[in-house]
Amino acid sequence: MAMRIQGKKNESGCMCFTTRMLGRHEAPPTYRRVDNYVHPHGMNFAAGGSGVFKLPSGAPTLDKQVDHFRDLVQDGTITRRNLRNSIALVAVSGNDYARLANVNDTSKMIKFVDEVTSEIAKQVHRLKNNGARKILVNNLHPVGCTPWVTRPGNYSGCSSTGNMGAYLHGSNLQQKLSHLDYVHHVDLNTAFSNIVNPDQGSKHKVSSQFEHKMQPCCESLDPNGFCGQKGHDGKDLFSVCNDPEKYFYWDDVHPTEAGWKAVMQQLEGPIKKFLRIN
């Protein structure tokens, strides 16, 4: 889960949703507290394994990440001038929902989705109140189509339950944020589904480039293992495909470089239109 702030410089400036897509070759640096200094490319407050709420990983929550940003604004490290044309990205990948993996109670799922999306909306308002001018917020990709979920069925189809949760998240988020003209809803769900979800019946041109849409390129030899795992003897407990370009997913949940490129090809136009970047 990530929270990034980036300044926009002149007409050709950009933010880091995908840095190269908008003209820069460096992503904003990771958050570090340095007195009276802010990087001209902005700052990345993201923390791997974090969520909207507190998780076992101990990574800072979205609220805490926004606190870091607020503190830098309040002490003058980030000035209002820095933020005059700023863009923020709030990227939530769904780590909070791991706790619902074995929950079959639909009412509990609906309630928790509302709590997660309400907290995201709250933090979006905080970002705006602390000077962020434009904010991108993504919905959830179809988690029911990830290799982690589709492996028991030999990667032959998506889980409707997992995708329903992603749909509820996106719908809730849309309701809470769609009236804000400074927020753009980044539709990861549709962009992913156009490629990996056969139930969509999509004939999107980017889908045809992937021979393997749900099977990962890097796969553990142990059903409960992970990509990159090694045994006590140091030997690899995973295999890697010969041609990652033919695979949409790299591992159980993350797309390959080619996969992300195909997703961003679909999102580039709407994002640039929102940011008024030609």
C-alpha cells in the first residue's frame, strides 16, 4: 500500500503513478525525515505490507503515512509553494482483506469493506486539507483472478467470491469519493479484468499478448511456499518461466513488467486527462 506525494513542475511535470508514463525517470524517494529539505520529485510514504488499518506486519497504517506528510507540511519542510501543483497517489492493494480469507459471512464482508473505504476517504480528505491539490485513488484489482486464488483450480478460472469483495470495495469507494472534483478513481479492476478475467468476455487487444493470464512466471514447488524460497541446503524451491513477457503475473499476486505495462496502457489516457497533461 502506498501514499505518494509529487510536485508537478511547469506543463511537462508529472507524478509517480508510473513515473515514466508521465515523463520522469526517477520515482520520488522513500520518506526520510531530513531537516528543511524536500526532494523536488516529491516523496514516497509507502510501506510494504501495510494496510489501511494496523496489520501483523507492523508497517505504518495509511493514517500514519498521512501523519508523516502532515508533519512535514506543518513544520515548513514541505511548503505551500511545493504543493501548488502537487499530485498524490493513494494506492491500496487489499492487504486488510487477508483477514477475511476464511470468512463466509457476507454481512461481515460488507461491513468491513465499508470500514476500509470510509478510512480511505477520511485520509483523502486529510491530504486535501494539508495541501494536496489532486489525488489519485485506485480501486482493487480482481483478487479472485490472482494465482494465489486460482491455483487450486489449475489456474482455469477466477473466484467469484474474491472478485465480489473487490467489486464491493470499488463501489463503496466510488460512492464516497466520486463527488470530489480533485479526486480521480483509477480503475485497476477493469484494466486487470480486461486481461485476466475470462468471465468478462473481454476482447481487449492487450489481453492477446499474454499466453498465461493466471499462471505465474515464478512458482513455488511447494503449494504453501513462495517465489524465491530456498531450502536448508540453499537449493531453489521455485521455478521461473523462460519468457516472462508471455505471463501476466510474476508471482502469486504481482504482475510482471509486461503485465503492468499492459495495465497502464489502459489507464494512461484517463489519468493524463484528469491531470491535464498532453
